[in-house]
Amino acid sequence: MHGIDGGLQDRNHHLGGGARGWKQRGARLGDRPATPSEHEVTPVTDHGPVPPGILVAGAGAAGVSAALWLRGLGLPFRWIGPEAAVGGTLRRVGNPIANYPGCRVADGPALVEKLLGDLDAEGLRPEDGSIVELRGSPDAPPEVRLDGGRVLRPGHLLLCTGTRPRLLGIEHESELLGDRVEISVTRTLERHAGKRVVVAGGGDAALEGALLLAARCPEVHVVHRRDAFRGQARFVDAVRSSARIHLHMENEVVALDPFPGGLSVQLRRGEAIRAGALFVRIGVAPCVPAGIPPGCLDTDGYLRTSLDGHTGWAGVLAAGDVTGRQHQSVAWAVGSAARAAESIARDGGWKALSLRGDAAGDAG
Ligand SMILES: Cc1cc2nc3c(=O)[nH]c(=O)nc-3n(C[C@H](O)[C@H](O)[C@H](O)COP(=O)(O)OP(=O)(O)OC[C@H]3O[C@@H](n4cnc5c(N)ncnc54)[C@H](O)[C@@H]3O)c2cc1C
């Protein structure tokens, strides 16, 4: 193992991504304080000594980019994601991706296939694992608590944990999830083809989902709590001109009443729509592990970072969608993760974003 305590095998290192050279060193790297995770043999790369154990969390576009860049930099690392699944949000993207330079694809899953190909070429895969909580004080790298009770003590933690879809928070929603209440349109379209369906939401995800559903379902009801949509004009125009899509503006889903094979979707203004499925597409929330102090977050709950990815917690960096709602794209996920990986290689020791000044202007 290389600097991370715990039961995980250093799989990505053994698969061939090790450092470019090895050098005997004492128990200290520079003047960094000693930790239980330090080892007597410290690998050396073109950038100097390898920083103490690196843990990457998340296997969406940002996590994949981080893994490929760390491999390219010759840094050994551990990489975890829930159920070891690769793709993250991309698996829910049904529209063509045409704004990631050099890589036009029909939809998110097609890009995931390309990412898997890149990982195969490097012999890389995440391990099954999910961060539950960070413990410690933000002036030193945290103790990382994983599901299943495992505890890791990395010198650097790169959070690429992205976002998760928001839910309505109403009765029966959770118990019907994956059955008659759905988050993903692309993954469930075939199962619900031919049914009357309801879509809750008014942004890109809701409108794009409604359009995909309208191609396969006779009646699509879109319920949005505002009087105007927030989505891109191309989606709004297409939704408004579809004969199959019925709009319920300034309205909300307030209750669900399941029956065999369907559910009654009750709206605030009194209507009830008998449908085969409800698609909840009301935006996303950042996946920030418990234990991170509020001072490390922006007003929307996303992780504040310096330009090179450092958060307000020493040794904890972040990349991709979890770093802000303003710039969520494949290009940002890939680029910010590359930059964070290079920061780790360059810095060697622990570092934290100064929370005294403006995060956006602080290059860390
Ligand atoms: C409908 C839709 C259309 C889009 N269209 C485009 C487009 O055309 N062009 C474009 O550039 N972008 C588009 N995007 C945005 C793009 O998909 C995202 O910006 C990008 O995929 C985010 O990647 P990420 O790795 O930062 O996060 P995610 O893909 O969310 O990955 C996060 C990963 O972290 C894991 N994770 C979460 N919590 C933990 C934890 N505690 N421990 C360990 N792992 C954890 C998750 O399981 C997931 O695998 C679209 C998004 C949507 C929803």
C-alpha cells in the first residue's frame, strides 16, 4: 500500500500505473507533520517525490480524467466509486454531446463507452466504495470513512463526487423509485413506452426528458412550478410545439397515490393525472460528504475551490460538477480534474484554499 491505511488493494498501482522511479527516504516529506500513513519508501516521479497516498472519489467524467492524469503523471492512487460504476451523470444524458471538443457523441452513454475504452487501454477501473464521512480538523488531511466501515487516511483526497438528482420529498416517492417514479429517462424509456407519463421540472433535464418521452409515449404532462421554463430555447420551442406534450405551468406535484401498474399524480391546483410513471427532473444537489465544514461550501452547498482545485480542507481537492452549479459540463469536469491531479503532483505536500479571501480569486 502507498500511504493509505485500510483494506483496499492498490489495484491501480499494481495494474502498471506506478511511479517512474523509487527512492529511499526517511519518515518525513519536507516539513510536513508525520501521520500514521507515512511510509519509509517514497516513490519518485518526474515531478519529485510522490505525495502521500492519493484517493480519488467518484467515477464520472471528472473521476475518469483524474485517474488517467494521475496514471500519466506516474502517481499511484486509489480510486473508488459506488458499485465501481463508471459514468456518473453521463449515464443520464440523452441529448447529443457536441460541445466537448473532438468528441461528438449521440448521448451520454456513448461517451461513457469511450471513457471505458480509455480506461481499458490503461488497465484502470475504480473499486467499489463510497465516502460516507470525513473526520478531523481542516488543517490536516481528513480521516475518510467509507461505506462498510472502512477507514482510509490519504494524504490527498480528490473529490469528483458530482451531483445527484433532487427528489420531491413527498410520500410514496422513495418506495416507488425505479418502478413508477423515475429519475432517468434514457435508461427507462423502453419500459414506459406507450404509457401516459408525467414529468416534474422546467429546466433542460425536464424538457429534454419530455421530448424523448413524447417520441415513445402518447401523452406527456409537464408540471412546472413557474410561469416560464428555465431550459434552453431549442428545448422550450420543441416542447411547446409538440402535440403530445401538455403543460401544467405554475403548478406542482403534491401527492402520489399508487395503484397496480400506475399512480395518480396529484397537483397543487387540484388536478389528478392517472399515469404509468412520474419522471422527477427538478435539478441536482451536490454530493458533498458529511463532515465538511460549512465554510468550505458556497451558498448553494457546492465545494469552494481555488483555481487549482484545493478546498478549504488541507489535502482535499475537488473537481467537476461538485465544485459549483455555474460551470457543469464535460469539458469542465475533465479539465478541472486534470488540473487538480497536476496540483497534487506539483505541490507534494498538503495545502488548503485560504478561506479568508474570495475563493474565485485565490489561486491557492
Ligand atoms: C440532461 C443533461 C444533459 C447534459 N448535457 C451536456 C452536454 O451536452 N455537454 C456537456 O458538456 N455537459 C452536459 N451535461 C453535464 C455533464 O454531464 C456533467 O457536467 C458531467 O458529466 C459531470 O461529471 P462529474 O464527474 O463532475 O460528476 P458526475 O458525473 O455526477 O460523477 C460523480 C461520481 O461520483 C460518485 N459519487 C457520488 N458520491 C460519492 C461518494 N460519497 N463517494 C464516492 N463516489 C461518489 C457518483 O456515483 C458518480 O459516479 C449534461 C447533464 C445533464 C443532466
